[in-house]
Amino acid sequence: MSGVMRGLNADVYWSEPDGFVRRMSPGNGLYYMSCIHPSGTHAVCWGGVAGRPRLWFGDGSGAFDAITESRFSARYPAFNANGDVLVYCKSYHQSETIERLRNKRTTLPVPAASMSIVVRAADGSWEREITDGRFQDQRPALSPDGSRVVFVSNRTAKYELWTMPTAQPGEPVPLLRGMRAYRPWWSVDQQHIFFFAFGLRHQLYMIPATGGEPTPLKNDDRGNTHGPFADPNGRILIAHSTRDAIAGSGRRNWGIYEFPLDGSAPRWLSLGSHGTRARNGIMTYDLRHPR
């Protein structure tokens, strides 16, 4: 297939602290939800032009290559804090194609699409599935030491949080049930898990990594907020929000913000979604483009 498909387009961008910004993805499809390597040397995102979405390696120099096969669909890559382990979701469901995703208003998987959680060495030297694909296990995040994964599953109800070890066989255990949660991410000290909850508005929360009562972030006080990512300094969450669009500042759609964990006021960084930041300050994020 040649040319650019009609429908939802999105690209991943590479942004350095000195102001250098480059489009990391090729601009011909749907490329989305990157996770930067903690060292800031490269990032991994998912998407494609047609067929099944794949994982892609990219950096600020223009490199961009697929790292998963085209015979299955791959989504939601995330590194651990050392950057030596990568987690993602795998699916063989017929709905998991770029064509379907680009012609919908959302990139969420359809309810019937089963997904398994896969952990792999960041260098590709080994890989293993840790859930069996009977359920829709999605949006995984590794603990900083890589020993555990938290993910969203429909095992008992839609959008509940579950955890399990990554190294030894075991059954997932529920972390949060009875509350619709999405996009979990571990705190740098591995003591808490951040997520956003569906409700009257979408709001950031945190919960102890061992379970307990979720607590809303008080400085996420308006708009809808998604995609929490713990900055390596341990003091800030990076998330995208509509908070200033609601406030009438003139900024439209999603913007990327810093949410300090001390409760102080959020700081706007740029337009975009799904921001992640490395220890050297390099960020990646994505932008949707008009149909």
C-alpha cells in the first residue's frame, strides 16, 4: 500500500531540553504511546501504516525500525527503571489492525479482543508471555526493578488493576477492583502505583503497591487527565490533560503537564499526549493530526 491512509493520524515526537524537537515516526500512519528508554538514547512506540500494529524503535537521529513481527499485534510498550526489560501486549484478534484503529474515534481495543502480557529483554535476547491470552490484559507497567508488572484486565470486570511477578509462574492478584482504572505506572520508590480513574471526569490517583485505598491527586483539580508517568526524579508525574482548555486559556485539546507530587500547581509543558521523560531530560510524546 502506498501513500497516506485517510483517518486518524498520529506521530511520536522527540524533544530535547535545549529545544530541539524532531518527529521520530515517519508521518505516514498511526504511531502512538511511546516510552523513552531511561537513559534517553532511544524510545519504543506502537503503531504502523496498515495491518497489525507493531512495536517500533526510534531516536532523535532519525532511526525508526520495527522490533516485533507482523503476524501478531503489539501495543503499549514500557521499560523498567534500568531499561533492561520491556513489557508490552500481544494479540491475534482479528480486530487488532491499524485500519480499524484509524477509522475509529478511540484506539482502545474492542471488548472481545484478548491480549497477553509479554516481557522481553530490551535487547531482544529473550522474551516470554506471562499471561495466557484468555483475557484482555492491557496497559502493563513494570516495577522499577522489573520484578513485577501491574496491568489493566477484564478478568472480573472491565478496567480493573492486577499485579503479578515477571520472573516466576504465578497467578495475577487484584490490586484494585470496583473502580474503573487505566494506565497504571509505578512510583520511582516502588511503593505506590499511579493511574487515572474513569468517572464524572478522568482524574489521577495513587494506591499503595500492596493494595489499599486509592487517593486522588489534589492538584489534578479540573479537566480530564490521562497517562501518568513518574519522572525519574521521583518528585513529578507527567500526564496529559484538558485542564487549561476547560479553564479557557486558549490552549486546545490535550496538553502535557508536570504534576508535582508535593501538591503544588501543575506546569504546562507542551501540546500532546503520552509524555515520557528520561534521566537526561529528553522527552517523547505523540500528537494526533486531523483527518
